[in-house]
Amino acid sequence: MNIEILSSVFAQLFTLEVIVALLIGVVGGMVVGALPGLSATMAVALLLPLTFSMGTIAGLVMLTGLYTSAMYGGSISAILLHTPGTPSSAATALDGYEMTKQGRGLEAIGISTISSMIGGVFSALVLLFLAPPLSLVSLKFSEPEYFLIAIFGLTIISSLASDSVVKGLLSGVFGLLIGLIGTDILTGFPRFTFGISELESGISLVPAMIGLFSISQVLSQMEAIRDAKRNQINKVDGKVLPSWTSLKKIGPTITLSSVIGLFVGMLPGAGGDIGSWVGYNEAKKLSKNPEKFGKGCIEGVAAPEAANNAVTGGALIPLLVLGIPGSAVTAVLLGGLMIQGLVPGRDLFTVHATTTYSVIVGLIFANLLMGIIGLLAAKHIVKVTNISFSILIPVIIVFSLVGSYAINNSMFDVYVMVFFGVVGYLMKKTGFHPAPVVLAIILGPLAEGGLRRAMVMAKGDFLLYLFQRPISVVLIIMILLSILSPIILNYRKKKKEEEVAL
């Protein structure tokens, strides 16, 4: 990008129309992300028609700003209410809500905001400078690699279940079984639908997630109120800006998670939900105190938030260069590009270079603006923790009902949400964690689809076919390390404890 294009980019961005569009996108995305069930995909699809009457740059900047800020917005309700606003913020709820219960909700919001901003800016800068060469990496991935990526993701389950690995694995198996419901991807035959036509398209992730995290929490709070033993959230004090010590502590976590999110975003079909879980898991494995995760650990908030916002820039790389959407949101954005007469490929970086680079630089500004607004509004946002649960519970239920219904305009999704709410409540009562279930529901179909199509490609010798593919070999090694590392770390920890005891 030469000086002439750069000056043209800034001239195009600093117009009233583009600035207003950027503000609408960022603020609107934060609100949409914070409301359970209202996904970034839905928001971008709803605002897409508005871009018809807008300038090309203003319209696309608004949509990309909406995309990245919605990823961050989901953390607000996840941290304060244990109700993930988006699937990608489910991992944030694990430590974020624990921090809120400890009176550290303001600190959690601050860490989430800074991590999301850094992850988003990092991925946007990579998109700006390295989009064409990096996009070639995603071209080398085929069905065997997608299968192995899903398996690698499933190995995270054992580390998510810190209390009991057996219970964590059982939760994962339950999630995989849920993921099998629907129409067989190769034969087209309905599986486990019991004659219910709505189940032929499978279980919708968002209603299931809202049920497992939100409704189950509501039921637990209702029980606590009944028994007069509700856990009071301590007064939220402190500063929204983390201390220098905290920043140094989460710095390596944010860096690693941003890189993870970038590469996960480049893989078609992966998305922020997978990126956030992988980021969380890697942060936990590399931590000197992994036992603190799930109990209000600041790295447990920083890791998934940096990763899921880094996914945004990564997902735009294959979209702009190859026309391959890296997520559901970018699939809608592809429609927005085509409507504006912009065809992904070389022309975007030559003929339409000013427009393309304006949108990418606009994404950088969107992340910076999101961080500024998030930090300034944090003290007001956390006041939600002072609201009585007798008021908050009906509000959460209403948002959950509306969010579940709005996905497909179907009452069946509401029934799914209620079912998983009861399941999630019973799981909590019996010591099972809902996080492995959500992860397995996300990764199960990806693993099955990759496996079955890879077996067709292998023509009978699946294992030999895998070992003939260099990227598959690397992924197999990563899977083995992911499985063995917790065992090795536990062995070393026990050995050290025995030495200390002696």
C-alpha cells in the first residue's frame, strides 16, 4: 500500500457518513452481542439492506464494525450475568462470572475490553499487511485437516473439567450425541429425530447454549432464593483499567490467543466459538497455576476474548482474497461485497484498492473505538450487579426467550432452550460442567463431516492417507501432545509434592 493510496484511504474514512456509520456499527454491535441469542450474523444480515442507500465504504465499515464489536459485546452479559451473549463468549463466562461474584466485575470487564481490542487490532493489522500470503495457508486445508482440527478441539474437554475428567468426558459424549441429531450428511436420512420434523436440521447451538448457561443459572438462583442462601455478589469496586502487574501477567496470554484466533479465523467454518475455547485451553495448559482457571483467573478472561476478536480479521483474509467465508458472518459480508459490485480476488487489492484498504483500516478504528467506549462505559455497565435477582431473573428469561425464538422464528427453539436449561441445572447439581457439552455440540458435526468425507477421499486406507499429508501429521502430533501434556504435568506435580513432603 503506497502513500497515495494511504492518503486516499484516510480522506475516505474521515467523512461524516463514515464516522457515523462506524459509531452505529460499534455501539450497535456491543448491544447486540450483550443480548443473549442475538448473534453478529443476525445483526449483519438485518443491517445489510441499509447499506443499499449508503456509500460503499460507509456501508462496509459499519458491517465490519458491527461484526467485531458484537464478538466483544457477548462478554458483558457472560461476565456479569453468566449468560453468554454469543457462543464465542461462553468460555469467558467460566472465569468472568466468578470474578463478578468476588466483587471484581469491573476488573473483568476491563480485562475483557482490552484483550478484545488488542486481539481485534492485531488481526486487522495482519489482514492489512499479510492477507494475500496468509490466505494460501487455508487453501492447503481439506477434509482430513478439518477432522483433525475438530479432534484437537475435543481434546480440550479434559482440561475444561478440572474437578473430574470422567465427568468432563461424559459431558463431551453427551454433546457429541446431541450433535448427531439431524439429517445424515452423506445419505440424507434423518437420525435420532423420533419423527419430529424440526429436528431434521439438528439442534440449534444458540438455544442450547442459552439453556445450558443462562436458564440453568436462573434455576440455580431461584433455588438459592427459595432456600434463603443466595450468594450475594460483593460490591464491585476497583478500577476498570488493570494494574501494570496484571497487564504484564496477561500480556503473553493475549499474544498467544491473538495468534490462535487469527489462524482459527482463517479456517472456513471454524469461527469465534472454537477460537475462544482453543485460546482458553492453551492459556490454561501453559499457566503456572492451571488450578486457578474457572475460579476467577484473569487469564481465563483475557484468553478467550483476545482469541474470539482476533478471529474477525482472520476470517476476512480468505473472504477478501479467495471469496471463501471463514465464518457465518463473513458469508453475509460476502453478500454485502457482491451487492456493492466488489468481487473477492486480485481486483480488490488493485482496481478497488482504496475501498478495500479503507474497510480494513476502518476495522482497526472500529476495534480501537470499541475499546474506548467499553472502558468508559464499564462503570455504568457493572451497575447491573446491583439489581435484585427478583427483577433480573424475569429480564434474563425474557431476553433468553426472545433470543431463542429470533434465531429461526420458531417456538421449537424455545422448547430446546427450556430442555437444555433443565439439563444444565441437573448437570450443575450433580457436578457436571456444561462447557464440554457446548464444545462437543460445536465440534461434533465438524468432526463427523471431515471424517466421512476424508474416508471417501482416502479410498479405503484412511490412516495411510493421513500420514501422507504433512499438515495432518503436524495436527496428529498436536493432538497427542494435547492429550499427554495434562498427564505429564499431573505426574510432575505429584512428584514435586512427594519431594516436598519428604
